Amino acid sequence: MPMQKKEYSIEIGGRTLSATFSDLADQANGSVIMKYGDTSVLVTAVFGKKEKDANFFPLTVDFEERYYAAGLILGGQYNKREGRPSDEAILGGRMIDRTIRPLFDQYIRREVHIVATVLSIDEKNDPDTLGIIGASLALGTSDIPWNGPASAVHVALEKSGDGNIATVINPTLIDAPQRICDLLICGTTPSTGSTRSPQASSGQGVINMIEAESKEIAEDKVVELMEIALAEITKLQTWQKKIIAEVGKKKEKLSVPELSEEVKSFFKSEFEKKTFNAIFSGDKKQIENLQEEWLVAVVEKFPETSPATAENYYGDKVDGIVHREALESEKRPDGRKMNEVRPLFAQAGGVSNIIHGSGIFYRGGTHVLSVLTLGGPKDSQMLDGMEVRGKKYFMHHYNFPPYSTGEPGRMGGINRRSTGHGALAEKALKATLPSRDVFPYTIRIVSESTASNGSTSMGSVCASTIALMDGGVPITRPTAGIAMGLMLSQNKEGKNQKYKILTDIQGPEDHYGDMDFKVAGTTEGVTAIQMDVKIDGIPLAILKEALSAGRNARVSILKAITDEISAPRKAISPNAPKILNMKIEPDQIGTLIGTGGKTINGISDLTGAEIEIEEDGTVIITGKGDSADKTKAMIEDLFREYKPGEKLDGIVTRLMDFGAFVKIGPNAEGLVHVSEIAPFRIERVADVLKEGEAVKVVVKEIDEKKRINLSIKAVDPTFAERKGLKPKPYTPPALRP
């Protein structure tokens, strides 16, 4: 039986985006193959049959990379099968999750599983965007209840060779080095009457997920790029809605779990005031402790009530109180003003004399320790994946141990959240790092979240920039980050909705607020953005306000950092390796390596330094103490060009009737003619010199064949006499026998 399929397409960014629906994966509730250029992704959506007894919506997103997608047999020597997900795959899955999750009704307790499998990649078109749009179409055309669709687009600023800057829709991966800004914007167009988003009735597009990296661009430019992205998203939304209307299945109807009026009355009489007091106690643990008290009371008094439903009800009440007080009274749980940053503390160094640099940063109850380690080129990370291959010289890793929230828990390994937070801070810091020509080190920073109460990822940016400066890394300027929040009222009309933007969200604001908008940057501009929401999306006007308020907060944080350490230290830690750069001609690389690596390995064994050679002849030497200097001197001697008049120390290697050969460098030898040993006639060279003897010589000349002629008598006229030879008295020819 032939495959049943139907295809739809649209032009985006000057290329064709297509969606093919077929029976290839017909056991899934919904599936689609997205194609852009020669990159294609299969996305499936499956709905669980049974409800889970849980207090959360069980959504799982897997982004599956396949080596065959690149047309290569990758992997290690002994294992050619795909292993654990790469960081790129984890981040791709997180971006899909963060886009689609807010568009589900959160009371759903049946599992939803999204799998995006990369079938092919042309190394030009990013599969992440296809995964997001594919997830939207797979869900939208399925019977799974979902309030989509949602669309995604990349907008970038790229600098051409002549210095002109162009705005590019869905830029190709091969143009990444010319990119000064790359925004992945996801959004939706909420339906009329939605209470989940401001201005929903107007049909105006809203943004519900952002992932961005840039090189210090102004906030106004960010807004301009978002506006361009929204125009493309509107086109994609219209296209998706048409497809869903034609091939979409009827959605399942799910009942919303409700508490009885009796239980609600019990909460109002016994717990509502307590809940208010717990929220505004300034201690987030009081909210958690009261929740436990509420659940115990419900189980005892109303045993037929589902604990999960009771817990959800408590969360809804906390959410309502936090929103009401922020919108009506500008009251925050810890008593701050809406635009107020919590108390700050910064410390550079002081952790250990062994590590290469450290930074400690406090923002209220969020505390982060970041530690810097410097290494040579051979310490770089080798990437050999489907999407990314090559060497990585800057790494930021993030750890979130359970003690940071005051809870016991399992240690070891990393999770998706840690990977995502580490990658965000890495993006934020990259813009100010020195080039490898200036600072050829491999840089690794590890951020330890030691206490968590709101945006440890942005705390990691601040602590890491301190660690970089403490370690003497010549960054252009410090970077800081802040998390901005939003409280939004809901009404059926979707008009004139109240909202309040919150600076430096923490505790209940982070958990119950409508937006987590993380912005990192310097005094000059934005370097990274990440946004997640709990509603349909955020209109551009609100994001513009949040960017402006975020800049004000960032400037105050940067002042706290520079008050502690105003600039990178003049020198790196003495415990860090010393790295020296030098240049040789590309045709000299073989000489330095030697037969079977004999020369380069011999130098390394002698000095203890590591030597890395690049294709253009750049030689990078990494060593401790004076080993790097010794190695550089030996390489310089290997390719030294000698000039007449240079005085040198040499070793006699061979004796001949006409003179002696003297080694003057690792790869250089010259001839001392018998007439250049002494200022008088010598009958036999062996009477003065012996093999292995150290002698001082001077370069007499370098002939047309590049042969070096040396002289001993020109630098040491008495050399032969000290050996016991005397000049013979001159006898005129007439008196000779």
C-alpha cells in the first residue's frame, strides 16, 4: 500500500519551509516531517492513556540527533552508536518545551511526549526552529488538548566583509562567525477572549520564548529585531492555522479537577489569612511549610479529596494573592519596590591560592561561587556531533546542588536545567572575552549555586565575570545579568489589562509570576537573553519596558562588581600555565615535527612543555615555570637565521683534514676551516680540537649555498696557544733546508 501523505509549504527567509503529513508514524497522536533546505526533522506527539497521580503537568520533550543526518559515521573508535544527548540536543529539547508548555492547560495529568528526530542536516539550516514548528503542528493536528499553534524564527545581524550590517531571517549556520546578534523568537497569536495573554482580542502576535546571544547590542535594536520576528511569526501562524483547520483531529475533552465547596470554605476560614501572612513574611519556606500543613489537614478532614487537587488549589490561591497585591498595591513578598534590586555583595578571590581565579556574588538570597581554570590548547573540548564539530576553548558549567534550596537530594551527573543555565551564562560572557591571538588559553568556569532564591543563572554571570577578572583574563569589560518578572491581570475581554514589571524576581514571584525574562549584558549593550512565560505570551510593548528596566538594574549590579574589582588583574595566577605564541613558516612545520614526531617530542620531553602547531604556522607553547621560555628558545634556535659577526657557543661534531664542523644550534652546523682555528699555521686539526669539545666561534660568512663559515681565531686568538701549540719561527725560503 503506498504511503498516504499531504504537503504544505511557505516561503520564509527566502527559502521554502515545508510540512509533510503522512502515515509514516501513524501510531502517534500527531506527526509531521518539517523540511528547510536539506535539513529535515520528524516530530511526533503522543498522549498517555492514564492520568498520573502528580501535582504537575507531565510533559517530556526529547530532541534526538542522529549521526546519519550529517552523512557521517561519527562517534568514538569503539562505539559508533549515538550515546547520551549532546548539549545541543538538550538545549534544542528545552527550547521546544519552553515554547509549547505555556500553551497547555496545566491541570492535565496525562503524559504528553514530544520527540523531534533530526533526519538530515545540511549544515546550513538550523534544526531547532524546525523542531519547534514541527512540535506545534504535531500537537495542533492531533487530538491532544493544546492552545496553539506557536511559531519560531531566527533573526540575526550579520557583518559583511565591507563592514555593512544586514538583518537576516533564519541565517545559515555557516555564517555564524560574521554574526553580531542572533535571536530565536517564538510566539503565538492568541484567540479572541483568551484570558491567558494581554491584548489577546486584537489578534496581535505575542512572544512566549526567547533565546538570544549578541555582542553588546543596544536594547532598542533588540526590540527592532523582535518586531521583525513577530511579522514573520504572524505569517507562520496563519499558515499553521490553515493546515490545522484542514487536517487537524478533534481535540479530546478533559474534565478540570475541582475541590468541593466544603473544602474551599475550609481553606477560606482556616488558611487564607495564614497564606497571605506566609507569602509576605519574606521567607519562601513559610509558603512551603503552610502547604504541607494544608495537605495534612485536608487528608484528615476530607479523606475523599485528591491531595494533588488540593495542592493545585493551594498554588492557585498563592498565585492569586501574589498577583492581586502586586497589581493593586505594588506589594511584593519581601517588601521591595517594583524596580528595586536586592542587596548585593561581590568578592574577587580569597577562596584558594591553588585555583586560578574565583568570584563570589550575592543578590539577596541567591549566592553563587564561580571558579576559573586556565589551560592550554590541548585542554580544549573536542566536539564531534551531528550539528557541531571542532574545538571549544571557552566553557561555562553550572551546578545546582540540592543544599542550595535547603533540601537533601541526589548528587552526581547533570540535568537539562543545569545544561541550559550553564549555556546561557556562557553566551552572556563570550562577547567580552579576548581573542585567542591575545589570550590563547582554554578557559573553563564552574559556577556553584550555593544558595538559591531567584535566577542563579544570572548570578552565575556576575560571579563568573568576577572570576575572570580575578584570574587576569583581559576581558573588555564586566558582564552582569538580571531576571525581570511580570504580574498580569486576566479578564475575558483581554482589554486594558493591568500589569506590573518586577525587577529581580525571587521566591513566589519566580514561581507564580507570568514571566521570567533574563537579560545579561555590559554597560555597552545586551549579550544574552532568555525568556520563559506561564501565559500565552508577552506583547512587544511590555518587553520593551522590561528591557529598559533591566538595563537600569544591570548598571547598578555592574557598579557593585567594579567597586570590588575594577579591571582584570595585571597578571594571571602563578599556578596557571604560561602560554607563549610564536610563528614559523608553514613549510617549516615538518622540520619542527621531525620524522615520526622525533623533534617535537624530544623538545617536549626535555622541557616538560606542550607544543601545539596550527596550520598557518602558529606555535602555541604551554608550560609551567620557565619550561615555556626554554621551549620557545629551542624552537627559535631550530629555525634561527645566522648573520655574519654573531658570536656563538658551539660543539665540535666532526674533524676533517681541512677543518672542523661545529654545531651551533639544534638544526645548524658550520665549518671552521683549518686556517680559522689560530692566527698561525696548524699542521693537523686534531692537534687542537677533538669531537664533543665546546668552543666559541663567530660567523665569518654565509656563502651563496647558505653554508655557514665559522672562525675560532676571530673570537679567541689565543685558543690554540692555550692548547700548547706555538707559532713556528718564520724561516725565509733561502735558508730552508
